[in-house]
Amino acid sequence: MKAVVLSRTGPPEVLEYKEVQDPRPSSGEAVVRVAAAGVNRIDVWIRSGLYPVKLPHVLGVDVAGTVEEDSTGSFRPGERVLIYPSVGCGTCELCVSGEEQICSKMVRLGQHRWGGYAEKVVFPSRALVRVPDGIELEEAAAIPVNFLTAWDALVRAARIGPNDRVLVVGAGSGIGYAAVQICKLFGSTVIATVGSDEKVEQAYRIGADLVINRRRSDVREEVMRFTGGRGVDVVFEHAGKDFWDTALSVLGVKGRLVTMGATTGQNVGIDIRAVYNKRQAILGAGIGTKADLIKILDLFARRRLRALIDRTYRLSDAAEAHRRMEASEHFGKILLKP
Ligand SMILES: [Zn+2]
């Protein structure tokens, strides 16, 4: 089969489109023919060497496709599936309670196993989830990392509701546009930041109540004006170091700052006196549970949530897709198709 192989880490050019051996399923595993794969920040971090992996490697955490064969017999050939990307040991307390994504022995597709930048993928059959009718496989491939992370952050960690004013940082990113939609689904008010004038309009179109172009306006000033000086109840933060001080400065009394990703760096300062005086909480989030994925798919089937495909590239143009993501030119999801 054809795949995009990473033989050494470095710039986008290290992504090499070439022929590799077809993957063979072990007991308990299934082979999925890839219809589309999502491009994520984690792919860029693995490619550049920030997240070390065993080389050669094939990237791709988000995969939707059709079943070729399933050693367990749970899925018929041709069934349309999405792969839940994290598989735990299956026996520890976390796994047994449905939280295999934080199991200490968790194996992630596209990180610990070869992923979706290929014509075929092999992964444990129990990670497969049927894609409901009415959802295209391209749309399905845009869901796992972005929507599961935004869901974990907003619904599980921050427990958003209709009274919450939420600051969504980087609304044009994959998790950012997912976060705006999930906030609106739960009735929250959304203040979104973006990095260009073009993205201002796009963020309003997906439901943001106030959009701030952080390159033109002072985010803190705009947030304080909009909230009458109170600040926000929730900050959805994945920018890391560069935005951290602003994120904390706009967090109101009893506010929850939920963080993930740390795109610009993970070492930050915290005025702990301000945190306890204002009774604030700082929460961590990441990929949600497999049950969350099934819930999210149902919301997609009922058109309560939607994928926004920024651009689709051929698998052979994976380097170009990475350049677009690293330049933050995209709004929504970047996909690869074999
Ligand atoms: Zn486990």
C-alpha cells in the first residue's frame, strides 16, 4: 500500500510518500481502508521531534474508512467506521470505568501505532465505532481529536452551562471551532479570539457572540468591556505560554481555566494568591472517552454539530498540509485522502 512515511524527524519535507508493506492484523485487530485522515497539531509535533516515536513511523490519529477484515468478527467487510484513537490495557481501574484514554499503558493510533496517513490501518477492533447514516466519512474523519478534546474540556472538565461566558482561544483551529459549537449547544455565551480579519467573519458564522482579532485589539480590554469588568467564567485555552497571562487575567471570580495542547510552550507563571482569592480552578483536558465519541456522532447525525473542512489534500501532498497548519492559515479541519 501507499503511505506517508516518517524516517527521520524535521521539517515538512521529511514526510515521504511511498510504497510500504500492507499491514497484517494480529488477533483482536481489524484492517480499515482509509477514506480520510485528519491532520492535527500532534502530527506536527511528532514530525518535528517534539514527541519522540519509534521510526520509521506513519502519522495520523483521526481515521475514518471501511472495514476490510476484522479478526473478531464484530464488523463486516465494508462497514463504515471511525477509529477511537486511544486503547488502554483493558484491565486497570481507569479502563474498566471507561477512561482508557488516560490509562498508563494507553496506546494511541498515529503515535504508538502506525496511523491514518496511509491507504490502510490496523488497530484493535474494539476501538472501531460505526458511523451513522447521514455522516460522510470525510466529515467523520474531522471529528475524533478536535471534538473529543473540546468536549472533554468544556463538558467534562469545565461543566459549561447557559450562564457561562466562555473565552475560546484560537477559534479557527480544529479544536477551537469545535469548542465554539459545543459552547452554543450548551447555551453558553462565546467570546472567541482569532488571528486575522478573514477569520473574524468565519467565527461569527459558526456562532461566536463576540470575536476579537488578537492582532488588532487588546484581548483583555475587549473581554473586560464585553463582560462589564467581571471577566469570563471559563477560558478554553490551548495556546500555552504566549497567551497564559492574558487567559488568567480575564478569568473572573470562581472561573475555570481549562488547558490542553500548550502549542506555544508549557512552562508558565501563576499568581497563586489571585487564584485562591478568586476561588478559581485550573483544569486539564485531552481526548474524551469512547462513549463521548458515540454521543458526538449522534449529535452530528442530528446536525447539531458540524465539521468544517478547511481543505482536503491528496496523501502525497501531506507536507503541504503540514505547512498550512504550521502557518495557521486554516479555519477548521485539514484532511488527507488516499
Ligand atoms: Zn488500563
